[in-house]
Amino acid sequence: MTGTVSGDVRTILRPEGLCILLSSLIAYSEFGAGWGVFALFFLVPDLSLLAYLAGPRAGAFVYNTAHSYAFSTLMLASGIFFSAHLAITTGMIWIAHIGFDRALGYGLKYSSGFCFTHLGVIGRGHDNPPSKTK
């Protein structure tokens, strides 16, 4: 699929996600609201998958919005700026979740379907299309 990363770029992006996850965990251990809160809210961004019920285009848009560093970093920064501990906690958990997903190879989605991401095709049976039989 065109538009996906490969080779050395992919080799850098997945460990980069792991670094972001680990950095977020370290920051959360210092400034967070406890590991129970972290565990409770860590997978909340994945609720965006429900948008796929409205179709792949809507699903990709909502998923990508929930898995963009832009909004999670904005949440963290606004929490720091306004001294809002809830926003800081939310931002750190959200960023950690995105880093975790990227480290696993779950990238931002294309509207052609959930399995098509900027980090490549995910899922079984999608990377090798079936051969045509005569």
C-alpha cells in the first residue's frame, strides 16, 4: 500500500513509540494520580473504534483524532499552563496510550479500512492478498 512507511523509517517509528510510552510512564510515576487511575483510563482512546460502526471514513477520522499526539499534547500543555491536575493526568495517560499503540505497530488509519495504517497493514491475511487461481 502506498503512503505507508517501510524500511529504516518504520524501524525508527516503532521504537519511538516505545520511548514515548516509557517517558510517559516515568512522568506519570512522578506527577500522576495513581496507577489505578492509569489502568482505568489507559484504553479509553480505543473507544474511538466505535466510530467504525458508522463506516470506515468516519471510523478513521475519529480514531485518528483520538490517536493524534496533537490533541493529547494540547491537553497536557493546557493542564500545565492552567495548573489543572486532571488535564495533566489525562494528557499523560493519553500520550502513553498512543506511544503503546505505535510501539505495537498500530498507526493512524486510512479510510480504506481499519487494517490500513501509516505504519503498514495490520492483521492477518491483509499483507499477502490471495493469489488468483485459474
